[in-house]
Amino acid sequence: MEGDRDYREGADYRVNVKSKKHVREQLEKYTDLFKKFLDGQCHISEEDKTKLLKEMVVNFEFTVQENLVVGGLSWDEASEDYCEDYESTITDIMDEKIVETACKRNSYPKQIRNQVVRSLRAERKLLGLYEQAVKPQDLKPDPAQEFVIRNVSAAAPAVFKQASTVMKSSDDEEKRLKRREKNRVAAQRSRKRQTQRADELHEAYECLEQENSLLRKEVQILIEEQQRLTDALKAHEPLCPILNCGMTSTSRSIGTVSPEFMSR
């Protein structure tokens, strides 16, 4: 415990940086932060704010500088223009990693080879110690089982043929049922069309009957009107001799309606 304590006391916990310029740029950003913080304090005057800002910036920069090391040197010992070359540092690290990887490729196979050889030898030794716990015996078939197997083998083709026949008949029956259903639907549609056609013809017949009855009524009215006019002319014939000649010619030209037309 005392050794660890001495090591901790002698250890340098300061942060190593590459350039003082970059540190100053970062410190300048905190100046605005302190200024914003003081602007929010309304009970402090402007002069006190300016003094506090300077003190806070100086104390902060001093504390940061005390905990930094620039290239292994303290802040005061390092020059302002000092800046470590990053490219050379990265190149050195890459060279070290390449050398380390090459060394591992050469050394690791040699170290692993001994372990692989030992494991193979141990596996071979274990295989040599293997013994069969149970000796295999030849099984003699039972005559009764052989008889059953022969009967099943002989009956298998017939059963297969019967099964194929049943499947084929079931397929035919299914096709027949589908065809019958299709014919039933077609017959139903045909009957429906015939019924609709008969209804249309019946409706047309009723319309014609109504028109025929109306025509008969109109013909009867015309006949009655003709008879009335004829009677009127006959009544005025003795009074007007001119009507006598006209009546004779008119009766000949008009005549009477035939019974056949009335029956229509």
C-alpha cells in the first residue's frame, strides 16, 4: 500500500497537449460563456461584472495551464510556436503496428503448433483406448415373420391396383357430378328464359286484345252515327228535291258495313 501511495504521489497527472495555440483558442471560447453568465446577474453593477470577468478568466486560464504539459514541458517552459507534427506521429504509430503484426504472424503459428500436435496425439490415444462394450450378434429371422412379409409383398400389387381403380372411379364420379350440375344450371336458365318469353307474349296478346276491343267500340260508334245521319236525310228528303238525287248517289257509294268487318 505504501508503494502504491508513493507511485501515485510521484505520478504526473497533467494532460499532454500538442500545441499551445490550440489551447488558447479553446480558452477564448470560455470567455464568452463567463460573460453570458455574468450578464444574467442583474444585482451586480457593470464595473463589478468587468472585474469579476477578468478574475474568472485569469483564474480559469491559470488553472488550465497548471494542469497541462506541452510536449512534455510545462506551460511556461514550452515555446509559443511549438506544435508537434501529427503526420510523423501517425506514421510512427503505423510502423509500430505493422512491425508488431508481422512479429505475431511469425511467432503465433509456432506457439500454436505444439498445442495442436498435443491435442492430436491425445485424441489418437483416446481412440486407441476405445473398446466395444457389447459384442454384436447375428439376428436370425423368424419363419413366421418371413411368411407374413411374403404375403404382404404378394398382396401389395393387387392392393395398389385396387386403390388406383378406386381413385380413378372417384375422379370419374366427381367429373360426372360436375357435368350433371352444369346441365342442371343450363336447364334452369333455359326454363327461366322460356318463362320470360311466355310472359312477354302474354303481355303482347293482352295489349292486342285491348286495342281490338277499342277498335270495335269505335266502329260501332261510327255505324250508329251513319245510321242516325241516314235517318235524318230520309226525314228531310220530301222537303228538298235536291237531296233526293244526292241521297241516291250517296247511298250507293257508302253502302253498309259488312258483317265480316264487324267480326274482326
